[in-house]
Amino acid sequence: MTAVLEVTNIKKSFGGIHAVNGVSFDVQEGEILGLIGPNGCGKSTLFNCILGQLTPSDGEVKVDGKVVTGMRPSELNGLGVSRTFQLLQVFPKLSVRENLILAGQEHQGNMLSRLLGPSDAGLTAAADQMIGFFKLDHLAKEPAGGLSYGQQKLLDAAMAFMGGPRLVLLDEPAGGVNLTMLADLKDRLRAINQEKRATFVVIEHNMEFVMSLCTRVMVMAEGKVLAVGSPAEVRANPAVIEAYLGH
Amino acid sequence: MSNLLDLLVAGLATGAIYAIVAVGFTLLWQTSQTINFAQGEFVMLPAFLMLAAMQAGAPFWLAILIGILLSMLLLGLGFKMLLVDPMLRHGVLPLAIATMALAIGIKEAVKQFWSAEASPFPSIVPTGDISILGRPVALQSIGVLALAILAVLALTTLLNRTSIGHQMQAAAQNPTVAKIIGVPVERMILFTFLINAFLVALASVLITPIYLAKFSSGEVLGQAAFIAAIVGGFNQVRGAIAGGLLIGVVDNLAAAYVSTQYRAAVPLILLIAVILLRPQGMFGRPEERTV
């Protein structure tokens, strides 16, 4: 096994607050790493540092052995790293299919070909495959803004998987999703993980979701790693129980 | 009383020009929160650039081309880089006020360096009347309407049917995600400024033969486009189109059937009614931006 993502001693401060205070971990190919911790423990900040949306104050991020610290999100996207968002981030006026096509598109390059070439950049088939995979068939032509919250979450996930990424960081994919759709989402994520050997890091508050989906779980508290281990190990860890139930 | 058909066609023709100007106006708002109070002057200026080119000896078609290119350079690229980019950092309101100052600046500069008098401007479409259903209708109105419809169709095709159009929409609807998936957001915003500059130059070519080239003609146009955009829905291209056509028709009918003295008041009454009863406009949605 090789490490797809290696994070070494990442620090990020805002003024005097150490939101992330020296976090190191790695994720192996094909792994689903769960990232849990109380609100404000630095999970999303860590994500943003890894994904280039924030520049870490210190530390190093490697993807497939290549140092990517400080790279822009679009460059990381080009390396096969994508993400989903805690709060919904779709293009509300474009259809589900158009959203997926945009997400899968190579955006750099010739302006003229993008003006005169087909608007789908040859991605309609790939988009429709993804639509079928996430069972959004009946919604393909609907504007994304008209979908239910849970459906938009599915679309957000589907967008992250366009273009066959190696590594996907999912920020609270289960938040606000109803139980039926949640089972669907978990099922889909697991399928992509196994069929495509895609590697995931998942931030999630829904314990049942994390414990049943992830192969390994990392717990954060106050900007630091509190514990790492299998779901069973983490669940039994007294420090974790302490962090969640209060000081 | 003039015949209704002619009034309607003339109303739709001016309305279509308002629509073009209003569409550019909403494009700038959607992609970069620019409320361009100089939009009317942006329509006034290209006609003078074209007149200057003709005075220097260029034939009409070349003058139009030069006018459009200069407009894209000055009112597109220059406007964005020299005024919008530096001012937007300070917020939407300072930028809006800066565009008001720009409007005054352009107007006074034309008055100073060209003339305070109105200049005639050749028509790009044939003049004269043709007979429709036995009544005479101005050929110019029909030509203007046709060209304006063509421009709007080209624009909506660009926005909805091309890859670059989808990128522009993505940049307007969700710049954060657009950036992450690699859409060159800054360049897309520049495109909308260039498109706006093209649209105002086109509007200038279409409307100046009717109203003559005058330094102050932007006041009426800017106001009409502003009202059209609000009436239609500030955040919708199709709203701006509908709003423009509506203002044009209402304005013309009011002049004929109500009073020429009060014609200018009618669009304003419409504006107040829309703001009171449906503040998001005919097609708009509250607090939403899209291309």
C-alpha cells in the first residue's frame, strides 16, 4: 500500500487562535478515513489547509508523494484531488447534468474551442453515468437549485467524483440528509471506493455513518489529533469519550 | 392618432434597444456586483467615437467597427481595470458612486471636446416605410428590432449553449466552487465586461440615428435600462429583456394615448409599482445572482 495523502505537522492560526495545531496523518490508497471531533476542533480548517483554500502557517501536505502545500484548489483538482462541501455548493441555475459536466471539465486551454466546440465537452455520457450511479436520473434536466437538500448533497458528491479523482475529501456529506437517502449515499460511496479504488477522507458528525463506512477513524480535539484507530478502538477510547462528553 | 401597429413596432424597437442595454447592466451586476450608473453614457459615447472615426475619413462600416473595438477597450477592459477593480475592494456602494462620477465625466467631456449640439448619425438599417396589413410601418423600426433580437439570441446562445457560457454562469452563481473546479473566474468576469461594452456599442449604433448623437442622451437611456432591469428582475437576463421591451412599448403608447408631456413619468410609475408590489421584479428571485 502507498500513501495517497501525507500530512505532516500542519498548523494554522487565526490571530492568537491555533485552529489547527500540529496535525500529522496519512491516508493509504483505497482507504476511507473518518475525521471526527467536536465542533470547532479544527476539522474544516484542516480540510481547507489540505485543499489549498487556506495556506497553512506551517507544515507540509503531499499527494502521491508530491509536495502540494500552498497549491491552488484548481491545481489540486488537476492532480485528482476533489472535495464536497459542508454547506451546499452547486450551481443553482444550471441543470444537474450541466453541473456535473462543469465539474468534470478541463477548464484551461483553448478559448476558441470552448466557444465553438460542443457545450458538453464530450462529457454528457460520463455525466449521465454518474447521474445513474447516484440515482438522480429523473432530475437530470432540473435546475440544481430546485432539488431537495438531500438530493443536492448527492449531486455535490457526484460532482466531486466526476473525472475519476484519486482522493476525495468529503465535508459532512450526511448532514441534513434523510435516513433513506443516507443509506443510499453510504452504499454509493462504498461502491466507488471499491470499484474505482478511490481514497476518501470524511468529516462527519453522524457516528453511525462514520463507524459503518470508514476503515479508520481519526479524532481531533482543540486543533490536535486525539486518537487514531479502527472504529471499534476509537469508540472504546476513554479520551475520545471525555472530549465528546465535556471536560 | 397614429396607428397602433406602428406604435407597437416602434415601441418594441426602442424597447429592444433598452433590453440590450439592460442585459449588459444585469450581466455586470451578476458577475461583479457592479451597478453601472454610467450605462447610459456608455451607450452615448460609442456614437461619438464612430462620428470621430468618420470625420477622420473612415467609411461608415469601418467607423462602426472602430467604435465597437474602442468601446470594448475603453468601456470594457479600461472600465474594469481602472475603475471597477480598484473600487470594488471598498464595497458595492463606493463603486456605484464612482460610476455616477464616471457618467458625469463622460458627459461633460463629450460636451467639452465635441459639441453641446446634437449631431445627426447615419442609420445602419434602411429608412422609409413599408406597408403591413395596409398600414405604413417604419422600416427602420423593423430593422432595429431584427438586429436587437439577433443580438439577444446570440447572447443567450452564448450563455446557455456554449461551454464558455456555462463557465460564465458558474462564475456568477458560485465563484468559490467555480474557482476550485478550475474555471478561470477572473477571465469570465472580464468577458462579461467586454460583452457589455459590445452591447452598449451596438445599442449606440441602433438608437443614435433615431435620437441623434448628443452628450446628454445617456441620461434617458441609462434610466430606461435601469428601470427595465429592475422591472424585469435585477438578476435575470430574460427579465432584463422583458423589462426593456415593456418599457419601450409602454413609453410609446403613453406618449400617443396619454400625453407626450407625461410619457417620461409612465415608466417611473411602473417602476414604483414593481418596487412596491413585486420588489424582485417580474422574473427575478429575491437575493440571488445568476447569469
